[in-house]
Amino acid sequence: MCGIVGYVGKRDCTEVLMNGLRKLEYRGYDSAGIAVFQNGEITVAKSKGRLDDLEERMKQDGAPIGQVGIGHTRWATHGEPSDVNSHPHSGGRVTIVHNGIIENYKEIKDFLITKGVSFDSDTDTEVVARLLDYRYNGSPIQTISETVRDLKGSYALGIIFADHPEQVYTVRCESPLIVGVGELESFIASDVLAIIEYTRNYYLLEHEEIAVLGRDGVHIYDAFGQPVQKELKTADWDVETIGKGGYAHFMLKEIHEQPTAIRNTIRPRIRDGLPNLEECGITLEVLRAFRHIHIIACGTAMHAGTVGKYVIEKLACVQVTVDIASEFRYRDPLVGEGDLVIIISQSGETADSLVAMRLAKKLGAKTLAIVNAMGSSIAREADMLIYTYAGPEIAVASTKAYMVQIAVMYLFAFELALAVGKIDETKCRSFVHLLEQTPDVISEILNHKEQTQYIASSLITADSLLYIGRGLDYALSMEGSLKLKEISYIHSESYAAGELKHGTISLITENMPVIAVATQKALWEKTISNIKEVKARGAKVILVCRKSDVVDKDAVDMRFGLPDFDDMLMPMIAVVPLQLIAYYTSVLKGNDVDKPRNLAKSVTVE
């Protein structure tokens, strides 16, 4: 949520800032703006709406010309989306952009008002700008250091001072921010994607560290203004990796990248046909010590965790609890020594998940992070880390990140079951071998996806629909339903099929779509009975099952047939048509598939 960029160098600053903000559009935003030193003075251009609206504004008013500046895409938290509330915000001698939430902004604002300071916007960001200006004593580093001590909440700040036209300053606490280093130029950005076109080298800042960007390089200081030496990191992505590669949308490209993402994620963690997570700090001895496992995540990552729960409990007979991260710390969780808490997050910066992980550590549990962003806050703070090699995921609706999260959960479950003696090495190898086959099976589905387009065409006029399934199919249905609603804007709910009779079946009306997932052989007959119940009440049934499964023709209206595969691994196979159905439904409705309304890729505020 929100995106920050900043630049110091020899290039056209406005072009660099706008290019960077384009790369951050996936994060979600409702306004945008830039501030550039032009002839020694700060010139601000900002606008409610998309970057196209900002560009149109600059065509009319003139784009700032300079080589030093900051930019921002805003997601409204304090104050409605408007030109005035858009970033950057100026406080006199100081202009800033901000990602995060300042929890005590009202107290600071009231204090500044008593000192005669006036405000133009409704934002917490302007409060920080005014406080910096109020405190400014000619030393930017000292002023920033003293100011952030009074801030409560999360923030990443890009700051320029009117009397320092050759520098950009930045500081962070909780919210993500990286500092890029090029040849005679430097950058700040919320994500390395924003600057990968210019450099792959960057620094990660710790909380309250201050960075000063100049043409001569980057200087970093701790919270007390003392110089800090940092490791320069290198991104393993390139410009081609983050392009669409000929696909109409990033989401479709990322669906097709899933076989490769699975291989890249599991192959380094398999040795002699067995799962090997030693590089992640996980050994058989470590696994045997855990008495209870908690999985904490949000949204799609939580659905991946739910699949993990089913598989771990089935194979290893270890109790697993899955929690929505935003609920975890408010229920006085029974977590402590001897427990393992697994945090799943694509970005590694999900605020609710990060806070939940810190609570778990405070309560004495060991923590394991499954993330796709190396160097992210969750990755750095967890006791153990499994990095998912999905590569950059640009579309807001997660597909390949979800897939590799599930793949990791399977590997973990196999090794845990082996560690506690519930399966032997022979059985474990057979499971691993099946997991290694999933990329080929998924590729087969992707080569025959036309049926999903036909199914999608039948959904575009629907006002509401249901997804149903049992066991692992129910876990899968939750993800299918979420994918559809978040990009097609069609109301959709997922239900355990056996729960239909307990109230939900009253919602079934003539031609209401019901997407049923039936891949678990032990539950096949009961799921088919539920399908016939909704069909008898007028539902239009779309069934996702194996091609070889036999079902009465009058029980279903449309069907997507899956290749035969092991029941336990079917969630990795069956999710693909559900992703494609959601994608094509959104396309046919004319929606912005990669940037659905009101959503952000990385939710960095609670």
C-alpha cells in the first residue's frame, strides 16, 4: 500500500520518478504526486486519481525539470482521496512522502496548532512534514533523528529540505523501503521493482536508520546520527523478468510461470529424493521438538496455510491451528514454548502478520517464515526462513506465490511426518516424487485452458455465486472464491459442501452459479449428493473434477476435467482452472485485471 520513489543523479528526475511509480502501481493507490528541485526550488505536482491523471496535470501546468526529487502513490487512510490530500506534503522548508500510519498524529497536530502552525490537508503525513519543519535547525540528520522519536506507528519517509537541493533523505520504521545505488546516482523505493531498470544494487535499512542520498553515493546513520556500514545487496531479477513477456496481463503471465516457480522452489530443498530444509534451519531433530503448530497469514496466504493444515495433520498427526493474522493477537492465543508458529506472506511486509509473529516470539514460540521477498521484515525477524523462488509477482491477485507457498507446505509436511515416524523414507520419497511431477501436470492444464474461457463467459452476468467442496477441496474453494471476487467484483462465497443444508442452501435461486470442486475420492459420493441438492433447487452447476470421474449428466451444466493425480496433491492441480476462470471472467467484464479496485499487493498497515 502506497509507493515511494526518490532520485538523485544526472537523469531527468521526473521521468525516473514516474517510471518508478508505474512499477509500483500494483501496490494500490488513489492519488499520486512528485516533488522536484527545479532551479534550486521545490516544485510539486500532484493529483487525485491514476498516474495518467498526474501526467495530464503536468502536461497542462508543465512538468518539473530537475535531477533530484521524490514521488509517491497514495492509498487514502487519513483524509479522502483528493488533490490536497495527495503526497508530497510540504511543511515550509521540508517536503515529504510517507508510507504507513502515524498513530499519534492527532496529539502532534494539536501541539503544533498551539505553536501557531496551520494545516492544509487532513493527512497524518502533513503533520510529520510540519513537525520536521518546526524542529528544523539546519541539520537534516539531527532533525530527522529527533523527530522520529516522537512518532508512533509505521512509516517510511522520503524527505527533501529546501536548503539541501542536492540530497534526498530517508528513514523507516516497520514500512518497507530500500536504497538503490547506481553509478553517480542513488534511489529510494518501496520495492526494488521500481528501480531495477537503473540498478540492481541496494541497501536494506533497519528501523530508524537514516540514509542520505547524493550523487557521490549513499551515507547511512543510526538513530543517534552515527555512521553505519551496510552490506550492499544485489537483486536477482532483471528488467525482462518483470515485463509481461507478450501476455495480455501480468496475472496470466504469472499463472503460466507456476510450473517454473514450483521447480525453482522445491528442487534446492530435495536431496536423495527426500525433503531437506537444513539450509532453512529445519532438521529432523528440530521438527521432533514441536508439540503444536500454528499457521498465521492473511488472504491467499491463509488459504495456502489451510491446505498445509490438512496435509500436516493427515500425514504427521500433529495438531495445526490456522489463524487470520489480524485476529491472532486479539484472542489471547495459547502459544508458548514448544510451539512452532509459521508465518506465510508473499511480501514479507504484511503488517498484521509481522505483529502476530512478534507476539508469538514474545510468548516463547519458535517462528518460521515462508516469504517471497528476501530481506523483508518478516524474513529478517523470523527464527527460520523458507524463501519461495517465485520471482516478482506484479498482479495484485496472487497466483504463483500461492502455488509455491503450497509447495513449501507439502515439503514441510513430508519432512515432519518422516521426523515423527508417521511415514518411512520409502513413503516420503514417493510423496516427493509426486510433488516433483506437479509442474508437468499443471503445464498440461495450461495447454488446454479453452474450457475455462467458456465457463467464464457464463459467469459475467451473475450477481452472486457459491464455491463448494469438502476437505482439501473446501480449502481450495476458499481460494477460488477469493480470486473471483477480487478481480471480477462478483459476490462469491465458499462453503464446506456439507454445511449447505445448515442455512446457505436458501440462497440458491434459478440459474445461480455454483462451482463445485470434487477431487477427493473418499468424499466423491457425498460431494455429488450436495451438487444434486443445489441442482434440484435451480443452480447452474460447474464441476471441477478428474476427467475420468463419472457423474450424471443432469447433475452438472459445465465441467472442467483434470488429469488423474494423487488426491493429496490435487489442490496444486485443481487451483489452476479456478485461477483461469477468475482471470477470464475479469477480462470479459472489462476490468483492470492486474490492479483491481480498492486492493493493494502489500498491506503494510494494520
